[in-house]
Amino acid sequence: MGETSYAKGTIVPAARRVVADSRVPYATYETDAGMNHLDPLFAAEPHNTLTRTLARFLTELG
């Protein structure tokens, strides 16, 4: 689960509550207050926290 500055710190706590009340075995949380809400879609890869962390997560699954 990731969060940008747009959400003002509300996404990760909400995600933690959802995971705690679910059968999801674990979750990974990332926060990048330096990104705005469109950066995960459009930021260049070297500056894009989402693509770096998502790629690492998917590699660990496989």
C-alpha cells in the first residue's frame, strides 16, 4: 500500500485497519510525501517510489 502527499497521512493508517480486519497475511506500506497524487502514474522511473517498490514486491512473489 502506498501513500502520497495528497492524502495527508490518511491512507496507511486506513490500510493497516483493513489488513488487521482481514485474512491478508501481511502487507507492506510505503509513504512518499514528496510525491503528489499523479506522480505514481507519471513520474520518471528513477524518481518513482511506486514503480521501485512494486517491482521489488512482485519480484519477491515470484
